[in-house]
Amino acid sequence: MSEDLNNTLNLPQTEFPMRGNLPKREPEMLEKWEKERLYYALAEKNKDKPSYTFHDGPPYANGDIHLGTALNKILKDIIVKYKSMPGYNAN
């Protein structure tokens, strides 16, 4: 097959890079977040609002770390962020 298969794809044209290049971009993102102090601005905005606390147990209560451990931590993080959006003081 001599045809270039890239020419057969119907993909949208965007300005996004084809690769994430995270090792290079992560320090830039962290610096931007720290400079803008996003976490602190949200904490300040909600400091006098009703509190929301998510109690988390020991990280490895059932043995070695595994993919389920990561999923558990991600879901807990999503819940806390979700509760801070409507105005709870959810640190």
C-alpha cells in the first residue's frame, strides 16, 4: 500500500500541539498557577462559607498501591473540587 494514510483522515484543524510534551510544560503550568495564586484565591473567596470536609482513610489500607488507588484519589479530588464550585469552603 503506497498511499499515505494520514491523507485519509478527516481530523479537525486546531492550534493544539500534536504532543503534550509534559516534562517541559508542567513546570511552566505550575509557575503560572503559583503566580496567579488560583488555589489561594478560591480559598479566600470561600473562607466564610459553609465548610465541606471529605475524610480520607489511610492510603494503602488494603496492600500495595494499584490502579484502583489512583482512581480512588482522583474521584475524591473531583468531589472536593465540585463542592468548592458552588461556594463551600472545601480545602
